[in-house]
Amino acid sequence: MHQVQLFIPCFVDQLYPETGMNMVKVLEKLGCEVHYNPKQTCCGQPAFNAGYWDEAKSVAEKFMHDFDGEGYIVGPSGSCTGYVRNYYGRMFDDTNQAADSASTGKRAFEFTEFLTEVLKVEDIGARLNGKATYHDACGALRECGIKAGPRKLLSHVQGLEMVEMKECETCCGFGGTFAVKYEPISVGMAQTKVQSALQTGAEYIISTDVSCMMHMQGYISHNKIPLKTLHIADVLASGW
């Protein structure tokens, strides 16, 4: 039995708690023993990306303490997972916490990555009727190298027709504080992504990161576009 420490990013905790619950639903169905530390907070990525590296380091120290142990750290976010994996080691290089930071990074897995690379499963037994397209979130694709795994998982969802859009690897425009600092550019990037999805005839845009979903859904809802964004955990937990 695989021991899993559940990592719930801020966006999931505050805005999409059902996605976290659905991730647990899938992991437990696959025989994992899932643990959740309610004391966990942010991984520190927002502060780090904004240039507040000392503050980010303090948050990272708490994260490493909260997720101390040997089990896998699994979260529904390629962005947060990629940050923990790729930057914790750099922040604590040449310190007495170097070993802990390296261990934490190696144990961190994005949800779909854990399913396909660790559990070696592709068919969860999910069902969702409709037509969908997949958005490669920047964190998952560029920080974690996740590309084929989510598509394999979605290809086994009964009733779901998957079609590729032309702009599948293009950023949706969220980028954390980028969306705040450069709102017109951010909205324009969301428009490009949504229009590309519409051209496929899809009803759903599916991805690994709720931050991307929130950003695109905001544009979709504001412009009354017939599309809906879904996190892949919500898709894989459906129909059973």
C-alpha cells in the first residue's frame, strides 16, 4: 500500500475544495493510504515568484516540517509541485537543511503524474459524456515534464471524446501575479486559449491546475461562452 501525504494548494483549499476531495476519492479507490496534515499552508511559490525570497524560504521551512516523513507528497497542481521539486533544493543549498529540501522535492508528485508514473494506472473506471480538449498548464508541462500522462488517463474515460486544440501548450495568461500586473495581456492570452478550444467543438477544457481553470472560466463566464473548465481530478472521480 502506498502512503500518501495530501498536499492541498491554496487555490484548491480556498476555491475548489471538491477537487481535493475528488483526488482523495481516486487515490483511495486505487488502494492508497491517504493522510492529511491540517496544519499545512502555502508552499511559498507566490512569495518566491514576487521576489520575496526570504519570506518564501520561511514558508518552505514550514512546508518541509509539515510534510516530514517518507511517504509520497501528492497534490493536484503541477505549478506548486514543480516549485517544490525544482526550487526548494536551490533555496537551501549549502545549508543544514539541504538534505531535507532535496528529499521533499523528490517525494513531491503532481496527481496525474503519481497515477501514471508511480501507481502505473491509466484506467480509473471514470465516465463523463461529452467532448473535451486538454490544456497543458505551464507548471505541469514546463516544470514537471507532464505531457502524455493526463491524456492517457482521459483517453480511458468512458463517454469522453478528446480532441486536441492548436494552442494546447500556450499559456492561458494567469501566471499568478502576472494576471494582476498585466491584466490586458493576461485577458488577451485567455481569449486566445478559449477561442482555440472553441474551434475544436469541445464542451470542456480539462487541465491539471485549478489556477488555469479559474482564469479561463472567468473569461468564459464574463463573455457567456458555452464552455466549462474542469480539473482532471474531478473528471477521473466522475461516473462511479
